[in-house]
Amino acid sequence: MPNAPGASLADYVGARMAVTPPASPAVDGTASPIRVLIAEDEAHLGTILEQFMTARGFSVRLARDGKSALELLRSEPFDVALFDVVMPDLDGLELLRLVREGPLPPEVIVSTGNETIETALAAVEHGAYDFLPKPYRMAEIDALVRRAWEKRLLVRNHHYLNARLERQAPVGSFVTQYAPLTAVLSMVGKFAASPMPVLITGEAGTGKALVAQLLHRHGARPGGPFVHVDCAALDPAMQAAELLGVERGNDHTGGHRHGAVELATGGTLYLEHIEALAPTAQQQLHAALDSASFTRRNGTQRLPFDVRLVVSSNRDMLPLVEAAAFDEALWHRLTAMRVALPPLRDRAVDIPLLARHIVAMTPPAQRGARRISDDAMQVLERYDWPGNVRELKLVLERAVLLADHGVLHAAHLLLPEPASQATPAARADGGRSVPVPVVSTAPSLGELERTHIADVLERTGWHQGRTAELLGISPKTLYRKIREYGFRRPSGRNA
């Protein structure tokens, strides 16, 4: 691009000084260079820009024309791009239009020596972050690129938040005095700092998702996103696309789909029920781990695989590996670090602690009880808890709704009678009979959840916003549960 009349290289160089390059801020709080593409056909200016920005700590690629810039954009990811308007083959505005059609495109700064209002308006209309007339000072470009990069982080986080189907609850902690679990948790603390994948095993309801969140929170990049994907809930034919994304025109919507790996960049990707991953998705995940990069479905641009991978399963996966139902090479990659969680029946010493903690953490407006009676505690300790801590939580949350006068009694619990306590003669409790609520069959977790939601809806007069708040779920999730369980609003009740 020809210089503006009377402009010299000194005008472009501006306040160029020998300074120590500052570390570019990153999502995870560590030093990470901002990736910048410069498309500038004026040889001297392009070289000066490249040298100056490299010295300032950026990762820079230089293209001498629009076509070369487009090829680079299709093969490498960039955070910010600086385009000259007038370039051979492909001008800056057309290049901007093509770039903005892609998924999570870089923020683009457009510059030209032929400054006109029409050019500036056209650049903004096509999605440019800013328009910069020539001549400009290098310090100006430095500051503008950093601001553009900050906007890109906000845009990426916006995509991430929109992709979340559930509201993320605050990270909890394990309540335990069981020595083997304490030892397991100490391993979690050691594993957190490593970037290696972690496999968490344990029965349903033992706290695998909580361990994944703890690994993220205490890891090297707690400020990055935490993306939770239930592999068992995905269509096997679409699992690879859900994980790695889809390029425009290659899915039924004709648009881009951001995969979970891309959304989790700079943070943690938690894959629950990893055993449900289809063979194709297994192979692609293994390839991404091996090469530290991936491409979206039918895409050409290689993107960095920059996530901490945590996976979990409530099954013994060795038979699956031996039967070739799960990729053996991927299995070895995932099992370098393992965390095995014990079932609640093995840590019965924790039941009183957990029960009191759950009751204390129940929101006051939802709490009919503040204390658990001795008879109720004995019932809780005798039960086998096939649903583990998750079942204990559901049982107690429902019981506190039913309790009166601030005390939760055994009669408020909905549990099957333990086999060992089936007859009065079998009760060796020092001559004291412990009342045990008896039901014909043990309620499933789904039945407990259904009853719990129905109780809270009734208590709030079917005010769905208040109900969602008390349940600790999003209104969207509550609406889905109401439809799933077939609830019908009583006549005369408003939302």
C-alpha cells in the first residue's frame, strides 16, 4: 500500500524503543503469546510491523497479499489480524468478510492510507474490531492489538457460556473422615498440577464430577473454562462432531458448530461415561491427544488441543478393552493417572457427617428440619445406599421438606427396611425398637428426584423461578424436568 503523501518510515515506526517484552496475559494466568497475522503488501512497513510486534512478545505471521493471508488463516489459528485495505489478489475488506464467516474468527483491525468515511464504515459493517488510518505509531498498534485480543477472549467466553446447558454450581468438597478416601483425595491434589489425562472410576453417585471439578480448580489453569460432556447422552454418530466441531456446510444446519474441545481451550474438558464413546470418536480423540492438535469434522485448519482431559466411568473398562470395544491405545493414554472412589457403603463412618452437612446446606426457605434425630440417624447408617452420596442427598432433601418442629425423624425418610432389620427379633439394639419406614420397593433415584421436585413446586405455589432457585438448578433445567416427569400445573396457579 503506498504511503500517504509526506509520510516517512519514521511516522510508522513512531515511539519504537528497546524495551523488555511484557508477557502477554492469557486465560490461564500464564505467559502465552497472542497470535497475530499481518497482511501488508508494502514490504518495508510489513517487515517493520513484524519485527516490532515480535519484539513486543507477539507470535507473528506476515502475508504479503490477501490470498496468502487467507491460506494462513485456513491453516493456523490467530487471535488478531491486521489487514491493509488495498492488496493484490484479494483486498482487505473482502478478506475481512471471508474471515468473519468462520467459527470464532480473529478480531480484525483494518488500516489504509486512503482514509475515507466510506471505507471505515464498510470495515465496521463487515465486523472489523477497529479502523486505523495511516500513518500510525507502532505503540498505537501494540495497544490496539491487545485490546482486540481482550475482546476475543470475551467473545470466546460468551460462546462457552451459551454452550452450557446447565448452570454451573459452585465447586463443593468431600466431607469425609474415611482414611482410604482421604488418601485418594491427597492423590487428587498431586494430580491437579499435571497436564496429563486423569481417569476417575467409581459407582454412580460417588462424586466423580466433583473430583473433576477439584482437579480443574486446583490445577494450573483454574481461570479457564470447565466443560462437562456426558458421552452417554450423545448420539454415537455425532460424538466426534460434538467433541471436535463441524465446519460450515458440513452439518444439517449449514453452519459452524464449536466442539467441546474448542470451548474448553485453556481449561478442562471432563468426559463422563467415557466407555460410551463410539470407536470413531475414540480414534479421533486418541489422534488429538497424540498430536496435540485436531481438525473439525471435514475441516482443514489444524487447531491446538490445549485442554486438560479428565474422564470418568462407573464400569470396569478392562473387559471392554479386552473385547476390542474400547481402543487399547487410548485406554493406556487415559490411565496413566487413576482415581478410584469408594462406594458409600464402604465409608459408613462418613454417613453422620454427610447427613448433617447436607441438612445444614439446605436453603433455609426449603428447610423444615435443622437437626437429625437419633432414630433417623440409625436408619441412615443401616441402609446400604446403592445410589451412594447422590441418593443420600436426595433422600435428605426430601425429608427436610416433610419434617416439622425443626427435627428430622425416621418417619420422614423414604427408605426400604434393611433385610437385617426385617423382624423385631432381628433388631439387636439394646431393647430399643428403632422405627424404620417401610416401603414395598426401594425408590429409584429418578423417583426420589421426581418427588423432591414435586414437593418444592407445591411449597412455592408453582413459582418456577423460586423453585429453580431452591433446587439449585437453572429455570431451563426445571422446565425440562417438569416436561420429563409429566407435571401439570394446578388450575389457578401462575408461574
